[in-house]
Amino acid sequence: MSGNALASKSLGEAPEERRFLSTSEATALERELLDEYRFGWQQLVELYGHASAVAVTKAFPLSLLSRKQRTVLVVCGPEQNGAVGLACARHLRVFDYQPSIFCPVRSADTLHRDLTTQCEKMDIPFLSFLPAEARLIDDAYGLVVDALLGPGVLPAEAGGPCARALATLRRLSIPLVSLDVPSGWDAEAGGDAADALQPDVLVSLAAPKSCARRFTGRRHFVAGRFVPEDVRRKFGLRLPEYAGTECVAAL
């Protein structure tokens, strides 16, 4: 079924305004951007990555951080969220944070390889392993960006290295910023398990997914200013206004 047909079936002719999208609606919205508006996938990743980095700067302003707190570990998986994480890390570097990157599994995807090269050329270090002891990460970094799994990817499906990285993230004491869908969460139901990841900050990409209803952290941002107004109306999105030239808005 095409994205347009799915959107019509799911949303109807005059959809009720809402803040959250189901998995099928989020997929249809993305297909609308790619197929109808001719956004490129690399373009979307760049927009998402830049906005995610901006959200980090708002939640953790550089002027209020010690030198140690400016260090950021970005954990990037091999799927869509991992690509966004790589772009986010590069922008954090431009914003004078001190990112490091850990990729449990290196993706063979061309975009992942290009983004990795860009980060390497900007002297962003890549960790060869993630310490199993959470205390070592707590001591070394000020915060962690979770770009490990994201929507539609369960730990069992991601493989051993990603599952082990997620287990470590669950034990951290330093602040955690999750991109779009916290790793290990169901995109619809959220994270109900006792050991589910509980991020301090959530950055919803394009629009919040249904699982964001269960988010109880201190800051929630939406990064979707680039979404055309016609698309917002079609999907019945009721989101906060973006102030001035901001690319993210607080929910």
C-alpha cells in the first residue's frame, strides 16, 4: 500500500488533531516527504541530526557545563537512528562539545560510511569497545546520546553487540538523550519493562511517536520544522510553534 493510501486510510479526510503518530502514520508521513516532496534520505538525516544536536544544546547549554560535562558519548546503531546519531555527533563537534562515538555494529550502508568518514575527518574519536562497567562511562562523559536502535528495532533483532550496548546504557547514571524512540521501547506501547531505558531527554523526529506518551523525562523536543504545513494538516498534527528561526520546539 502506498504512503498516500495508508495516510488516507489511517487518518481519514479530516483527521482529528493530535500530537502523536502511530507507527503506520509515521511511516506514511516519511514516505510523503520522500516520494511527494522529493526530500532525499541523506537530506532528512542531516536535518534530523542537526536538530538533535540543537536540542542537546538547549537541554545542556555549553555555558553551564564544566569541561568534563561537555564530553558526549554518542552510541550509534546500524539502522536509521544510527545515521542520525552520526550527523548529530558532527554537529555537536561544530557546537564545541566534545563527542565520541561508539558503533556496536558498523553498517555497510553508503550513507553510514559517508557520515563516519565525515566524523573521522573532524577528529571525532570512535571507541573500539564500550566498557561493560557503567561507572567507567559515568566517570568519562557528561552525557550520552542514544541513537542505538530507534523505531521498529528490537534488541533481539539487532544482534548481540547492540543488545550488550543497550544493557550498559540501562545502568548509566549520567543524563541520557534518546533520539525519536528510546532504544528497546515499542514504538506504540513505550517502555513498560522494569529495566526499560528511561532517558532524561527525548528528541522526536518530524513528530512524536505514540510511545512518547509514556515519556516521563525532564525535556521533550520535536525536530520537525522542515515538515511542510500541508503535510502537518494532512496528518492532523497539532505541535507547538517554532520560535524565531529555531529548528526544535519544546513539548
